[in-house]
Amino acid sequence: MQNTTQDNNNGNMPVLQSKKNTTAGMKWDRLLLACVHNWYWFVLSMLVCVCLAFLYAKSQPQTYKAGASILIKSKDSAQGTQSMAFSDLGFNTGINYLPNEPFKLTSSRTLEKVVRALNLNVQYYGHVFLRDVNIYKSSPIVVTPLQEVTGGFTMTVSPKNDNEYEFKFGDGKWKKAHFGNKVSTDFGPILVTRNAEIGDHYDSYDIIVRVTNPGAMARSMTNNLQVELASKHGDVLNMVYRGPNPELCADVLNTLIDAYNQDGIEDRTAVSRATEAFIAERINDLSKDLSGVDTEVASLTASSLNSAMMGDPGTALSYTENTANLSLQLTIANQIRNFIASMGQGELIPTNTGMSNTGIESQIAKYNEAVLQYQKISAASSAENPVMKELTASLAQMKKTILASLDSYMGTLRTEQGQARQQQNKATRSMVANPAHEKAITEVTRQQKIKEQLYLYLLNKREENALQMAITEPNAKVMEPAVVNYVPTSLSLSRIIFIGLLAGLLIPALFLYGLFWYYSFDKVVHTRKDVEEASNLPILGELPAKKENVTGEIVVSETSNDRMNEAFRIIRSNLDYVTENDGSQGAVIQFTSTMAGEGKSFVAVNLALSCAYVGKKVIVVDLDLRKGKFSEYVGAQESVGASAYLSGKEPNLDAVINHGALHENLDIISVGAIPPNPTSLLMNDRMQTMVDELKKRYDYVILDTVPYTIIADAAIVNRYVDLTIYVVRNGRVERQYIQELERMANEKKINNLTILINDIKMSKSRYNYSYAYGYGKGYGYGYGYGYGYGGGDSGGYYLEDEKKKK
């Protein structure tokens, strides 16, 4: 059922609400209303957050970045380079495996070369406002550690003039020194010199110097370096480096490319150097052997000038050359096998040795590539590294494979050599003149030819190897060099201030949201909105909390215009709209509540006085026959009262009426003596007689009774009333019970029920839940100050309950 609403002549609040609102949870419209009303907190929060954001932005170091692009020489991109011009000589200048190149570029080994080349292990900073600014290439001083720094240290240097400076470590004391003189410190000797390119305008300017170990600096730089393929199928790598200075970023990338190329050249020449040493050793040995053979040939030739040969010496000579070639290949293979069998872990195998077996040469080339990778990783990893273990096992297996291939190859050569010698011997036997002497000459000549061919072959290979070492083609071709970019990549000042502005808006909004969320779990009644959301019961009005400096229970006066008096006047006006009688007799009003301490007696006496001030004849009857607290705190503790009349001990009603106790229009019937059977007294016929008689004499008959749900007395009295005013105190009654009251009212178990909300509080911070939800606003009295009643039914129990809670 939709209830109608009526306003009084003065435009006061509606008595009945129009619609039941049972919506639970967050009320976004009220949250927005609270935000708008507390706008000044948002302004203050934004000002504070913007200031903090400004200070934060000024305290953070600036970050810059530089980029570069390089083309890596791979299988496809190597075509047409100068190394291909020597491919007919069997050169293997190395083809890079592209997925490995980003790792090479970002390895700490390569970056350490950059650190040492640019002296990046010594960083210079100047303090500007709230942050330290990197002054790479702009420092007026140069600090040089005279020995390797193991850990690191920070020192502050302040130039005084061209000759002197002061320095300190951390928060230590300042010390004086002269430029160019060695200074002994706890971290080792250092040398501080003037930077001739920088003027003297930095004198007395503190310079912060941070010195670290080059290796540690290189490892820290890997986090700032990014290398990735420009495209999935291309050979171009994009490089990006981020650092505290724009010139430093560009120099790091350009120096890194140079170091990478130099590292590639060193990798290629490492194999050539091993081959060169091997060839030089063999040439030296062959030179000695060949000298001896030449002497023996000369001696035999001189002794056989008159000898005559029979047979075809050309055929024997061809067989001799074939045998010599096979012996040469066998000797080379045997030397390489002996070298491999005796070499240590991580050594390179000589290449380009002249061995005709291309399969073994290919295996050796792959082995050398794996050794180079092993050497680079071992420089930055321990033997327990899983990658190192895998590489070590792979190298051992490859070595076994090469040795097995060489053994097989040498077996084949020996077989071919045996067959060649048989043919050579057959041709030699056909020679008839001086066969023994001729045979000796042939054997010596054969040895001479073998050694001569091997010697000439090694000389040729030495020249080829020297030519290969002279090729210095870099691994990478620079497509886009790194250039200086002075625009920082870190968040700009405007963005940080904007973020601070948003934070300033969000902080109070989140605070209010949290407050609303917290109170959304609150299940007790605080103000009229809670009653409206829980039921359709009419609300007579709201009373603000009593001021702390007010003593006594009577707070209304005839001339006062404070909020409390205005609230009672509005409630007094609303009585005309809720009282159900024809006006021929006075209205009987019952005051009750859920529990003691909700202020029903306080409301009853002050509402009675408010009605009396406007000329209404009012009488208050204390029907709390068990305690009679109302009679105590209004000073009407006569022995003859309601209990005497209801029991029949005093048959005359006028005898129990206290006329004009508080006002000439206000009479009181006290409780009198506390009876042993209050329920029986309220149920006898004298109760009906008393109410009927009082209705004839007064405009309002106010009955102050016990709490409704605790004792049956209130329900018995409710039979005789025209209006039931149910006092609900802020924070004392659960909303669910309001729904139960509505059910009883609908079932006519309570006559003409209306709700009066008492003790509406408002904290000084204005973040109180009731205020945030808009309660108590718009009626001229809704802002409270917190109070506790001094005693009696209106406050004594409340204070006692609060003490128990505390």
C-alpha cells in the first residue's frame, strides 16, 4: 500500500513516507552527495598530493635512452663480403648463429670491455635541488683508482681552486688534498686530477663520485640493455640502452658495437694463431730432416755417376710420388691426432692443415666454434652451471668423434699406402743395373721428395694462414649508430603532477567509500533513513542529541529557539496529523520503546511542556508501575498516585493529580507507591475509568509506560490509546525489529503506531555516517552534539549500558 504524505502549515517534514525502500548495500547517490558536501577535503587533498608529486618528481633521477641497429653477418648476409674472396683457399672465417648474438652483446664479458673503455666504473653526480644528476663528460674532476676496486665506495669532492680540493667519504670529515697527488684511502690509493676541458666555474661545487668494480658495473648494466631481432626472418638487431645521461647511453651502444666486432675478430684469429704455431713447429722439424736427406742424396749420387739403370725409371718415380702423397696425408693425420689426444680442456684444434678429408675438417671447425662459446660462458659462470656441464659433455663427445674419424681415416691411408708400395717395389725390381745401389738411391730420393713436398705444403699453408689472420672483417655492420637523445624517458613532471591530482581526488573518495562500506554492515537504526528503508511506518520526527553542557531532563522553554526546541515544536505540530480521534475529547498518547534507556520519559515530559506552552491542556500519567523513574526526575514522588487510584485505595481521581507542577497547563499523575501486582492494576476497570475521565478534561493525555517488548504492561495500556509513539534511540534498535513492529502494526496489535527517533548525533568532522547519508538535514535541527541523560528512564540506563560496553 502506498501511503500519502501531508505537510503542516509551516512546511515541515512529512509524517508518512511515500514508499518502502528495502534496498541494501552501497548508496551511490548518497556517496556522491557526501563527496560534494565535503569538497574542501578534496581540495586540500589535491593540494597536498600535487605538492608531494612535485617533490617526488624533483627527487627522482632522470632516465634517458639511446638506440642503434646493426646487421649481423650470417649465412645469407656473408655473401659478397671480402672473406668470400678467399673461399677457394678453404678459409673458414666464421658464420655467426643469429640467435646467439643477443647473448654475446648482453654478456657481462663484453660489457666489461665497454666499462673499461669508457671508465664507467667511476660515475660523477651533481646534486640539483632534490636529486643527483649524472654529469658524464661534464665533471670538473677525474678520479682514478690506482688499483682494482673489489667492492665500491662513494666520495664527495669539492674543488677549491686549480690546485686544491676537499673530499670526504660518506658522512665522514672533510680532508684537503692537491690535484695530481696520490691519496691513500681505506679503499686503496686514488688519484684526483683536474679536467682540463671544464672551466673553474665548478669551484666549491660538491661532486659525488661513485666508484665500483668494473665487473659489478658490467653486470648491473645488463639490466638496462635490450637487444632483440628487428624482424623474425631478418639479420638486423635493434639495441636500446637506458641510463642516467643521454651522452652516456649513446657512447655505451657505440662502444659496445666496437667491442662486439673486436671480440668477433679475436675469436676468428684465435684459431689462426693455434694453426700458425702448429705449422711453424712442423716446418722447423722438416727443415732439419730435409737437410739431412739432401746430404745423403748428394753422397749417393756422387758414388753412382757411372751406374746405369735398366727399366723405366719414370714409372718407378710415379709410384714413388703416390706413396709420398699418401705418407704426407698419413703424417698430417697422425700429427693432428696426437695433438688432439694431448690437448687440454678448452683448447682449439688447428685448421687449414692440408688434410684432404673434408669431413674431418668440418668436424674440427664445429668443435672450435663450440670451444669459443665454452670460453665465453666459462668467463662468467662456474663449472657447476648446467649450461657449462652440458657444453663440457658436448665437447668431450665431439673430441671422441674426431679421434674416431681420424683413426678410421688413418687406417684407410695405411691400406692405400701398402698398395702403392707394392706397385713401387714391382717397378723397382725391373731395374737390372746395380740394383742394390739404385735401390738405395731410390729410397733416399723418395724420402727427400716426401719431406720436400710436405715442407713446401706447410710453407704454402703458413702464407694462407697469415693472409687469413690479416682479414679483419667485423661481425656486425652498423645500420643506425646511436645518437644522443636529450628527451628523458622517465615520467615527465606534468604526468607525475597529474597522477598526484588524481590521487588527491581518490584518497578522500576512497575514505568516504570505505566509511560507507563499513556502515553498510551496520544493522541498527541511527536515523530516519534507516527506518524508511526497513519499513513503511510513519515517522513522527527526529530529536537531536542533547548538548553536553545542558543539565537536567527538561530542555524545552517557551522562548528558546535552539535546535532541540525547534525539534519538539515540529513534533508537536505533527501530532495533529497522526492523532486518530474526532476532536470532541482529548487524545490519549502512549510513550513506549524497545528497551530501557531510549529516552521515552525524556521525550514525554518535554513534548508535554511544548504542548502546554501553546495553551494545550496536558496531563502526563506515569504508568511505569514497576520503577516509576519518570516521577523521580520530575520531582513528583507523592505517595498517592496512579497505583493508589487503580487499586481503589484512592477513589477520587482529583486527589492523585498534581496540578501545575511544571506549568499551569501541565498536570502530572505520579506512579505513587510501587505495587506488587502492576499488571492486575492495569487490567481492572478503573484504568478505563481514569482514561475516559482524563480525556474529557485535557487536550492530550500522555501515558508513560514500560518498554513494549519486555513486559505486558505496555500492551495492556495500548488498548486505551489513540496514538502510540515508539521512541527509537540512535544505535540501540536493530532494523530487523522495525520490520517486526510494522508487522504488529499491520495486525492491529499496536494502535496507531508512529516512530520518534531520538539522540541523532553528528561528529564535528562531518564524516559521521548519518551525515554522510544526508540524515538530519533540511529540518532545522538535525545536527547533534552527543549527550547522555543524567538519570532515570531517559538516560540512567543508557549511561550504564555504555559503561558496560566500554
